[in-house]
Amino acid sequence: MAIVGAGECGTRAAYALREAGYNGPVTLIGDEASLPYERPPLSKPSNRGIEHKLICDTAQLEAAGITYLPGTRVTSLDSARKVISLDKQGHLPYERLLLATGATPRRLTCPGGELTHVLRTLEDAKRLYEMASTGARFAIIGAGLIGMELAACLKKLGIDVTVIDVATRPLGRAVPDVLARRIHERHVEEGVKFRFDAIVEEIDKFGVRLTDKSLVAADVVITAIGVAPNISLAKASGVSTQDGVLVDAFLRTSASDIFAAGDCARLDLGAGKTARYETWRNARVQGEIAARNMAGGAQPITTQPWFWSDQYELGLQVVGLPSRDHVNITRHLVDGAEIVFFLDEHGRLAAAAGLGPGGAIAKDIRLAEMLIDTQVSLDTKLLADPTVSLKSFLKRTQLA
């Protein structure tokens, strides 16, 4: 078995192959020189600074019988001959192959776009926080999760931060308006400046110039405008792609014995719909399911999309796929915590988003995920009532 990509997805897949009982050779190929590590801590550094949190160490890889090839790039894939070419190791034949190639930050195409920085790797994080230690002024282009988390982290360090976005509010469509507004207000309280409905015209040594001719003065400019899936290897080999490597519910690609998972995979949802999920849990779960199927299983993807974000003392969690077409029901909890439930046209829970201090909403979001899986209609009045335990809804479904 060969796995291209040694992030959360690929590394968890390697271990899952062993857990599934596969005893043959497993080769894990990573293009970074480091041991496999988790990416979320890069935008959520602690008071101790950037946390280099390893997924596994050398001894653990050896104990599992996993051959790890760090700093190695796969240059080509021959799906007919079932062999990949490596820039340092020659050719590697495979029985089955997993593409866990992840994604790459999108870059600005305006003049001076090459002067901006991105955050994706450990080296990116080290570079950015070294510049922050000098007291440099930062401008962040993009008010999504990464941009907002970075703004919070930099502000904690006492850095001057301005966030710029073409939208009229932060956090896009993935976070309900009411919760996004609270997070925005919390940033403003800390002194983060925002420029919304703003279009970048040029980046120069003075900062970010907008199309309204104003200048956002900055010494360091970070681009946080999303990522593009790494599909060049798959596409060049004839594997079907479409803003991601196309996979079925079992994470199989269009090519025999080739699977794809994580940020690079675009999942067939049926009825002509597809989706690509860029979250930590998705990478982990898809990697493990792909591995079990590579080892002979037949497990479809059923896990709900889920992500979290920590900004200042606030913890945000979203499960499912919120839509503007859904009916919104808000449950207000203690200490200012709240959860927004999203119901479909049949009154069934489709998604939930919560915000509160620390992990105040974590338990309820987990229960909400279980309710989504039941696919039963819910009483909206009871759902909004914080004195009614979400567990009681689950008990009703079990009794029904």
C-alpha cells in the first residue's frame, strides 16, 4: 500500500491499515522534511508559542511497520502499471494507492501578490511569528476561519492587525450571522481593525492598496483566501477530477485501486451533488475509512462534517451543513453561550452551530450531531427551550 501525503489524513490512514489487519508493506510519502504533524495548532498557538504537535514519532512508525519517506515528492503516477515515480527513490509499485495530497493556499493575482505570506506549514508559521516578534504591523486578507484565528493570535501578542475582506462580514456562509457578528465584535473589542466590502488592488512595501485608493498600512501581509486541492498528480494520470479528486461514497476514484481522501477529495453526495470538506476531522475520518476499504472493507462515508475554532475565550463549533434555506432555531444557554439549529423542510435537524466561553457548547453540539443522524422531525418550541435536555429528544427517538 502506498499513501501520497503525510498529513493528518495520510498518516491516520497508514495506521488504520494496520488496525484493519493489513500485514503487507505500507509506504507513507510526505513532501515536508518533518515527521507528520497536526496543522490546526499552527493558527491556534498557545502562550508557549507555536505548538509542533506530532501525529507520531519515528519509533511509533517503526513499531507499526510503516516506511516513511519525508521530503519526497511524487513526480508521476501510472495507474495502468500501478507504479509511482519519486524524485529521490526511483519507482515504487503499489497494490492500492491513497491520494491524500491535501490542498495549497490560494494566492492573490494582483500586482505585488508575490509579496504576501500564507499559513499552511510549520515553516510558514515559524516565519510569521518571527516577524510578529519584531512588532511589525500585519494585514490579513481574508476573514475566514484561518484569517480570524490568526488575527486573534497576533492581537494577543500586542500586534497591530487589520483584516480585509471583499464580503460584508466575517466567516462567510459556514457560520450563522448572529454568531459571526459576536465573533466580529469580540475582535473589535480587542482592537482588531476591519475593512469589509474591500477589493485589493495592489500590494507594495507600504501595505495593501484598495480599489477605493485607500491604503492599509502594513509591514507584513498575509493571504488567507482559501485553498485549492492538490490534484495535478491525479489529473495528469487520467483520474477524474473537478476541483478535487472525484470519489464515491467508499472514497474510490475513477481508477482501479486508487482512493482519495481529505482536503483533495470531492465526494459524490448523490443526486448530482458533490462536496469537498476542508476540516481536521474530515481528513482523519476519511483517511481511516479509505484505509479500511483499501484493506478489503466496504464502509461508506456517513460522518457529519464538523469543525471548531477558538478565538480569545470563545469556542465555536459547527456540525452538519448549514443552509440559508433552513429554518433557524436559537437556544440561549448560560454565560452567553448559544446554539443555532438548522431544520430542513421536514423539521429534521440538518446542522447546528454553537458559540460560548471555552467548551460550553461542546456537549450540546455532540448531541446535535447524534440528532442529525436520527433524521426525525423535532418540536421547534422544545428545541429552543434550554431547560429541555437534548438527550430527551434522543430518548424519544429510541422509544418511537
